[in-house]
Amino acid sequence: MAVKKKAKERVTKKKAAAKKRPAARKVAKKKVAKKKVAKKKVAKKKVAKKKVAKKKVAKRKVAKKKVAKKKVAKKKVAKRKVAKKKVAKKKVAKRKVAKKKPARKKTARKAATRKTTRRKMTTTKKTATKKTAKKKTARKPNAAFMRPVQPDALLAEIVGGKPIPRTEITKKLWLYIKKNNLQDSVNRRNINADAALKKVFGGKKTVNMFEMTKLVSKHIN
């Protein structure tokens, strides 16, 4: 009977130990989880502290920049004031110099009047010399153009049969063209030939001014 009791007690102890083990495990797991949460909180606090420290550093930098800008602005204002004072001094100096100048203006005016009189004299002399030069260099007519030329029978119908210079031939030709209204109404350089002029132009109806002189020169001896 005692042995049986001992065996029963062992079994009950084993069962109690088996029941206690998962509870101990759960407790251990809870402790580990709590430790992890505590670590995370510590890490978050450290991150928050770092962020605060960074913000403070940034604020300090901004404050330093503002102070530096204010100093630069003050320096610029001081420089401007100095520049204005210098400009004011220069203006005062210029005014003082300007007050002394009127005595010299009279001499300057006298010099200007002398220069103008000299220029007038030189211009009158130049104009006089130019007029004399124009009189001396009067163009003489070319002897070749003024030499009388004999027109042939076809040209003689328009110009006449007597020997005359080339210039007179061109004049008489243009008088004939204007009299008979042979100049083209659209293009004034072209000449519409009539029966008499068509013979001179070699059978062409319309002729240019430059062509006309070439064609007319063929009918001159």
C-alpha cells in the first residue's frame, strides 16, 4: 500500500511539474516582450533627443545667418552713407569751382568770335576758289560726236539726207518717236516701230533704247 501511494505521489508531482512548465514559459516570454518594448522606447527616446538636438543646431545656424545678414546690411548702409557724403562733398567742391569760372567765359567768347570770323573768311575764300575752278574746267564737246555723219537712204526718211552729227541724229529720232507716239505706254524704254522705223530696225516691231542706238549706227557712214 505504501508503494502504491509513493507511485501515485510521483505521478501527481510529474503532472504538477508538467502544468507549471508552460506557465513558466509564458512568464519568460512576457518578460522578453517587456524587455523588447522597453528597448524600443529607449531607442525612440534617443531618436527624439537626436531630432531635438538637430533642430536646435538648425535654429542656431539660422540665427547666425540672420545676424550675419544684419551685419552685412548695416555695412552696406554705412557704405552708402559714406558714398553719399563723398558725393555731397564733390558737389560742394564743384559748385565752388563753378562760381570762379565766369571770369574766363568772356575770354572764351572772344576766342569763339575770332574763330567764327576766321572760319567765315576761309569759307568765302574756298567758295571763291571753287567758282573760279568751275569756270576753268568747262567741258568741251567731243570732236568725234560733233563730226558730221552721212545717214543712208532708210534713215534719211526720218532724219533727212544732209550730213549731221550723231547727237543731232538721236535728237531727230526722239522727236519723230514722240511726234508719232511710238513709245510703249507700259514700258517706256521700249519703242514700237512704225513702217519707216521697222526698216531701220531690221524688221523688228519693238526695240529697246540701247538696241535702237546699235541699229541706227549701222545706217550711218
